[in-house]
Amino acid sequence: MSDALLQIRNLRIEATSYPPGEAPRDVVLVDDVSVSVEKGKVLGLIGESGAGKSTIGLSSMAYGRGGVRLTGGTITLNGRDIRLADARALRALRGREVTYVAQSAAAAFNPAIKLMDQVIETCLAHDVMGRAEAEARAVMLFARLGLPEPERFGQRYPHQVSGGQLQRAMTAMALCPKPDLVIFDEPTTALDVTTQIEVLAAIKEAIRDTGVAALYITHDLAVVAQVADDILVLRHGKRIEYGATEQIITAPKEAYTKALVSVRSIEHVEKPDAPAVLEIQSVTARYKGTNFDVLKAITLDLPAGQTLAVVGESGSGKSTLARVITGLLPPAQGRIRFAGRDLAPDLAARTRDDLREVQMIYQMADTAMNPRQTVGTIIGRPLEFYFGLKGEAKRKRIQDLLEQIEMGKGFIDRYPAELSGGQKQRVCIARALAAKPKLIICDEVTSALDPLVADGILKLLLALQAAEGVAYLFITHDLATVRAIADRIAVMYRGEVRRYGTKTDVLTPPFDDYTELLLSSVPEMKMGWLEGVLDSRKMEAAGN
Amino acid sequence: MHPVLTLVVQRVALGLLLLLAVSAVIFLGVAALPGDTAQAILGQSATPQALANLRAEMGLDQPPLTRYFQWLGGVLTGDLGTSISNGTDIASAIGQRLGNTLFLAAWAAVISVPLAILLGLVAARYNGRWPDKLISGATLSAISLPEFVVGYLVLYFLAVKWQLFPSVAMVFPGMGMMDRLNAVILPVIVLVLVVLAHMMRMTRAAILNVMQSAYIETAELKGLSPMQVIWRHAFPNAIAPVVNVVMLNLAYLVVGVVVVEVVFVYPGMGQYLVDHVAKRDLPVVQAVGLIFAAVYIGLNILADVISILANPRLRHPK
């Protein structure tokens, strides 16, 4: 361990929190974490949000986001302690010895500067090499990362390339100045699953070819298992388990790690066929002022009390379908039948019962609630509006709903800011449930949540379905979620339904090309999965 | 056609349309005033017959719409009419005045715009620390004082007490460049102090707003110095809001400097307008109003065009 590139010992990181209406107080974000990275090795940092992964990652550049302070321990990089180094010394090492790849490359690139100038900026600022040499190296990295037209790619602006390409460009930017260590902070989390696998493979190859060491931060154990040599499991800023990847995946010691490994353990057997509550009949839709059909002759049925999962990548038309069903976007053609009657195309023409019986839950529970209303007011609103409940009767019903979402009566007077991400989503579920709907449209409701929390939400949704007989139209890009909850599945691609049927039918071969690609791109929690998939794809391509 | 060109052409066309509308409003406003040019020339005691003769001679008996188009046609061919108070050609009188005003405004702009942006960048760099407080405090004090107070303070110290510069900004045709500059230095100082604070504070606010972006963190993690981060990464994304405020202030330098011109007895457009309003010289008021409107609209179009050109999404579409 003596030749460790980065050695963190007993690291303590604090920040000042300003809770509304209370005195500011110091909170400990990272407590007594020790870890080391040797030259050319990849360390995976894994944990749910708030575990301190990014905070530890940035501490290896002695950088504290916002008011974050590195208050204890040592951070030894290339043999010297950088925790208390001055600004000049830090500037000399940032971008030279350690570089950073952010989660959202789309936000991390400056929109006003050409990609090439941003990619080589670090090389020039630190006098690593001259402009011509840096540009040549950038083009070489673009090519190695599989970017289109590597010679000309750098002449574009960030908005002119796709999200997956930007993420690769960011990796090129991090590798360009030949650093000793690269911090990858959730580099594939914001990408579609079919893009994620390509970017992941490109990053892994680039790490191997350049021999650089890396910290790979993610909440997805299956992803980190593909790239890391060692894994550090974190929770609430503390180290839970630290070991070789093989050991963490196959023989975890701690209970929390075991839960992470076995997450998505829900076994859901599809229900027998039943009469449809929702029939979507050859619906075509387009947005105002465009001449492009976002939905092309979609026909789907959702049996009463069951779950139809709509899967696809971004831009496939999933959310537009939800807008059409709720009446926010009247379809250009086709009709929607609901509970045996036609639904008016436009929201304004629907009856109060139409509105009551179709409810929605959103991806961002945060923005779907008024931050200045209490949980009681939020859940009570549909009770007043649809059922005219008041006073004690309303309060009693709110408390029943809170019991149903497993939160307890005590939450009735709390504000959204006081709740965790999972609790916020539960309140949104209670609000939808309060209207006694026949159909709830769930738009990526677990995408923003940590795996274990998401698991809890899915279990709750299944329990509520069994108790209330409500049907779900479940929009997601995550196939593991689909397996856990769906009775029927529709695979969407570019506004069309590529595959539709019961869960068993859709997930059983033979597959169409797109479904095959989608299914094989979902990371599996075993080492070597990535190479296996890529090899079999290459062989197939060669065979054709 | 490139989409940016389309946008720019649209903006310019819209500006011309707006200018046409403003010309109609100016014409109607002046026409709606009690009394007309003939009355103003002949005075209250004129006989109806004399008035009618003069109106026929000047074309004032024509319907307003005809007179509007005659006036507009004149404006487009460079004929702004004749002043009734002294019978001179308005266009040539204004030409010289406008030149003086633009000279003063240009020097004030050349000094104040880069200075305001530089001070804004420095204030943003040291946000909340003493350089920021000093810059903000000084520029806010300057803007809080009325212009004539600033003017008289500058006069008292620089012209009277220390006798560094002339107290009266006299310029005349044929004057040499250095003499001219020496003459206008005091009004330029006052104008710079008046417009500095607004532009500086907008620059500071726009930069601080951009500094919240994720790409600023990227730049910091590249090991760039704070000033490099602000200048190369923040400023290009703050141009649009800054340009809008800069143009408003430039317009003010042309159309709003009456008080400063009076304090320094400077023969510019403001004084010219005030003199002729007092004399009820309606053709002059119309002409000056139209020129002021054209300056205002022109500078705002320029601000729009620069904002469009500064946006890479518009400049380089997918």
C-alpha cells in the first residue's frame, strides 16, 4: 500500500445546514472514512444519495461543493497531504493530477465554447503540452471513445451533440491532460440504458488503454461491478464495507451490502386476463406547430386492476402517451375509451368523474407538491374537491390514507421539505389514491429514487393495487422495475409500439431487434457481464 | 437562409415598423396641441383671414393624413422642415447639434462601458468582500446624487478650485480634436458617473447568476484561476443581459442629457429641444422627437441583435 496514488485516512467532512425556522447547525457528511487507490486501479464508491460518495470523490481534489468543509483526517495525493493546501497549490493539481467527469455532461460543458477548446483547455492552462499536440491527443481520444467524425467533432458546440456523446467528450476532456486519477461521478446515470452500455464500454476501454487510476461513483452496483477492482460501500457518510469487487458481489458480509446485491427481489406473477378499463385505439398525436407524429397509431389495452408497463428510451413517446390519456394533449386521431365510455379528447370537456378516476404520479415528487402546504392540505385537497369532505371527516380520511402508505398519522402537519425523497413520493401516491381512481398513471415514479427506496415504493404500489383494485399505467425506462410490477408490457420506440403483450410473452424469445437490444443492455450484477454482451453483439454482427 | 439572419432581419423590420408607429404618434400628439404653426407665427392677435392665408401657403389646411405623409416623405428625403422661431432649415441646425451630442455620448460610452464591465467582473470575483463593497458603495453613491449636483460638484472642484478644466463646455465648428476633448471632459466625467452604476451592477448580477452553473464548477476543477473562470467561462454567458442594460444607458447618453448640457452650457440636442419647446417651435419638436425615438429603437435593436449573435444555439443550429 506504500505506493498508493491516493490515500485517504480518517476523513471527516462537515457542512453547515440551515433548516427553515431553526438555528444553523453543523452536520457531518462523511465520518472516519479511509480508502486508498493504487496506480492504474479503479475504486468504485457506491451508496444511495446522501451517502457522501460525490463528497468523498471531490475531496480527492480538496474541493468542497458549496459550503462543504474538509475538517479532519488526511488526503494524501502523490505523497503529499492536500487537505489544507492553499488555493495556488490546489489549482496546480486540479486538472493536472486529478480530473473530474460530472454526472450531467450536458450541464457541465460551457454552452458558449466549442468542445475542442474546452477539452484541451486544461492541457494549455497547466502547460502540459502545446495546442497542436493537445488537439491531436483530443482527436485520438475522441476516436478511441467512439465519437463520430473525431477530426471534426471538436468543432461543434455542446448543444449540437447528443447526451451520450457529451458524456464521452467529458471523459476525453478528463483524460486529455494525462492525469494520474480521474473521478467519474455517476457518468452513465442520466443516460438511456442502450446508451449507457456503450458509454460504459468506452470508459472502461479508455481507462485500460491509458493506465489511469479512477474513482467510479455510482448508486448502481451492477454498473460498478463492470469497471471497478475494489468497491467501497457507503451509507450516511460512513464506510459499510470495503473489499475486492468479486467479494462484494458474490460474498457480501454486511446486511446493507446484501440488501444492495439482492435488490429488486420482488416476484410478481402476472394476473389472468380481465375486462379492459382503458382502451387506447389507434391514437396518433403531434405537438402544435410541428409536422411530426410523436405517437403513431398506438393501440393498447389495460385490464382493470392490472399494470401496463410502457418502456422505452427518452424520446420514444412514453410521456406524450400520458399527456394524451389525461387530456393535456388532445390526439390528432384515434379515441380513448375508459371504463366503458369515450373520454373527451380535451381536458376541458371532461366531467368531474372523468377527472377523478384518472390520477397521476410524477417522477419529481419535489416539484409535484406545493412546498408551502402541509401533507394534510396536499392530501386533503382531492377529498374536498371530489367528495366535499370537511373538518373531522376529512382529517380522519387523511390519517387513513397516511396509514395506507405506511407513514403514520403524525405526518399530517409536516411540510414536504421535512420529508425524504421516498416519503415525498408516498405522499404523492396518497394524494392520487384520495380521489379513489380507477387508473393511476405513474410517470417514472421510481427513477429519481435510490434502489432500496424505489423497491419499497414498488411494493407499496402492488399492495395498494391488491387492496383497491386500481390499474396502473406505469411509464419507465427501467426494465428491472418492469419485471417487478407489470402484468402487461408495451415496448415503445420512436412513437411506435414495437412489442406488446403479457409480461411473459414480451420477455420470452424470439425478440425483435429493438427489444433484444434493450433487454441485453440492462446491467447484470456479475463481473464480466459487459464484455460478454459486447462479444456476443460483435459475433452476431460478424455472423450477419 | 441562415436562421440567425432570419431572426436579425425580423428584428430590424420590427424596429422599422415601430419607428413608423412612433412617428405617427409624435405627429398626432403635436397636431392635437391647441393652436398650430400659423397661429404660433402670427401670434394671438392675428386676423382669421391672415391665418387662413398663411395656412393655405404652408399647406396646413390639408387633412392631417396628407400632412403626415408629406412630413414623413420630407423626413425620408432629409428635409425636416423649417424652424418657425428663426426660419432656418431644421436639418442643418440639427446636424451640428446631433454631432455635438454624439461626440459627448461616444466619449462617455467609450470610457464608461469597459469600466463598468471591468468593475462588475471585479465585484463578482470578490463577491461580498471589501472590493465588491467598495465598488458597489461608490457607484451607488454616484447614481444616488441628482446629475446636476454631481455636475456642480465636479465644476466646483475641477474647474473652480483646482482649475484643471474649463467650466463651460464650449465647442464650435472647426475646433481641433484636442481642444474639443478638453472642453467636454467635465460633462464626460459627470455622464460616466451617472451611467456607471447601472451597467456595473447588471454585469455583477449576471456574472453571479452564471456562476451558479455546473460548468463553472467544471472550470474550477480544471484548476483555472478565479479571473480566468469569470472571464472565459462566465462572461460569454452573461452577455445578453449586460448588453441590454448597456444599450439602455447608451440611449440615455443621447436622449437624456438635457440637465448635464444645461449645467455645462453645451450646444447639444437636449438644449436645442428645450429652447424650442419654450418657443412652441412645433416642427423642431417633432423632428427632435423622431430622432430621439430612432436612437432609442436603433440601440435596442442592436442589443437584440448582439444577444442573438451571442447565443451559440442560434448561431450554430443543430
